[in-house]
Amino acid sequence: MAWFEVDIFEKCVAVDLHKYSHRTALIVAREKIKEAYGHGFRLVRLIHGAANITKKNDGGSIKFSLHSILKRGELDKWVDKKESEFREGELILRLRKNPTPVDGDWKEIPLEEY
């Protein structure tokens, strides 16, 4: 089952994308990045797995797609690309400072595929 965890003290949200299809994982990742930025959070941890996979043909489609959208600049509105980092099995995104954060509830993520 997919999950996410909000740490209000560290201003970080962690999102596990393991059980999703490639398409759903990217939708959920984008939604949580935007939401975290909206709440004024500073970090998003996207847990994608495939830590030992180094070639796209060997699997790890979520991992390589996340890396690709970050490098292409699709997340630049919310993410500081230079301060973000790839780690084993996860992507750590440092978010830009939101000048007008809002406090509110976090949306649930799908437990299964869309």
C-alpha cells in the first residue's frame, strides 16, 4: 500500500511510490510536490525504490521518469533543482520558499491505481 508521511517539525513530506504504476506515481508525486510547496514545506522525499538499477532498460521506470522531469525543468516552479539530490531508492527535493504558504489539511493519496 502506498503512503505518505508529513513531518511538521522538519517541514518535510515523504511519499512512497512503490505500489503505483508509472503513470500514477508521477501524478501523485506532482500533486504532493505542489501541495508541500503550498503549505510552505522545504523538502519532499519521493521513495521510488530501484536503488541498484542503473540502466533504464533494467527497470526502475518511476525512478528514471522522476529524474527526467526534474532535469527537464518541469518542477522548477516549486523545486530548487541544484539543491535536490538523488539517493539510493529516493529523490530528495528541496522546495523553493513559498512567500504565501497556507495552513490546511493534506489530501489523501490513492491506495490503488487510478
